[in-house]
Amino acid sequence: DSGVTQTPKHLITATGQRVTLRCSPRSGDLSVYWYQQSLDQGLQFLIQYYNGEERAKGNILERFSAQQFPDLHSELNLSSLELGDSALYFCASGSHLSGGDTQYFGPGTRLTVL
Amino acid sequence: GESVGLHLPTLSVQEGDNSIINCAYSNSASDYFIWYKQESGKGPQFIIDIRSNMDKRQGQRVTVLLNKTVKHLSLQIAATQPGDSAVYFCAENIQGAQKLVFGQGTRLTINP
């Protein structure tokens, strides 16, 4: 158990809908990272927050947004969902500002868009 | 450009044998490397890391080797067990890039 929690574990929705994925980092970690993993694909970095502020952006679509709250939990919002958004979404946390440090991953949210 | 890649997408070994998973990186400015293990349906799990000022680091049954001359990283797993079956990812930090870059992964299968 990495100490990172994610909810929900599974999410099934329809095209055009909007969903919110939630992540709680390990105790003491200030950084939260979001990744997308499609079937048999590697991890695609989406976005990083550190202590409530956006720090780095990757290949995140404009339909996606995220935020980190004062209690350090983070939410990833996915809107106008398309079939191709079906994937595993992972959250990771770390203790440092820099992305270049050990990141501990949560169990993921499996999103299925029908 | 920045890239982390794996030489082999799949690897099969007999239970009890040693396995070696390889990873090539292209950026000489990379200063930190991590190996992750991902079992089916689970999140990536940290295995071992190494900084660029080292060329070898050992953990429990795992060893990471770093060859900066040829920009090559490897993960050695000793006496493989069925529970070692998973996808293994290498990741690198390019100094100043603010993020880890992950390879595509190698699927390791342990045959009984």
C-alpha cells in the first residue's frame, strides 16, 4: 500500500458526460501528479500540483482540468467525454517540488466511456 | 530529445532464473532514475531508484545498473518468482524538467 488513495475505483459513463476523479496523497506529500494510461500503453503525464499550485503540465487536453485543495487532496475533472478517454487514471504523490523525485502511485481509477 | 525506451516489450523467464530488463535513455542531463513494477489492474509500485552519481544499487533481489557512457539502465531480478510477473517501467528525471519521463514498459512473464 503506497498510502495514496483514489476514488472511485471504477467509473462507467457515457460520451459527452463529465466526471470527477479524486486523489488523496500520502501523508506529508505536497505534490500530486496525474497520469493517464490507455490499454497496453505507458504512463502519460497530465499535470502536477504542488501545495495547491499548478507546477507542470503535460499532455492534458483542454477538456480536462485539475485542482489541488488546501487539504492537499486533488481532483481531476474530465468533461465532454469521448470514447478515447477510456483509460486508467493514476494519481501519484511526492514530497518535493520537483517532478524528478520518487513518486508513489495510487491504485488508479478505471474510466470506461460508452 | 527526451525519451526513455525499452529494448524488449516482452520477456519470459523460467521461475528461479535471473532476469534482466533493459532501458535506454537519450538525455545525458538525466540525473535520477526509477524502476516501477505494475501488476495487472494495479498502480505502479516503486521498486528501486538510482542517482546519476552511482552506477549500481542493490535492493532485495533487485539490482539496478546505470551506464552513463551508453545511456543505459537495467534492472536485474534474482531468482524470479511467479509474483514477479508484471510490467516493468523505467522512468528518468531530466534535470530541471520538473517531471519524470516513463518508458513504454516491458512485460515480464515467469514460467513455472
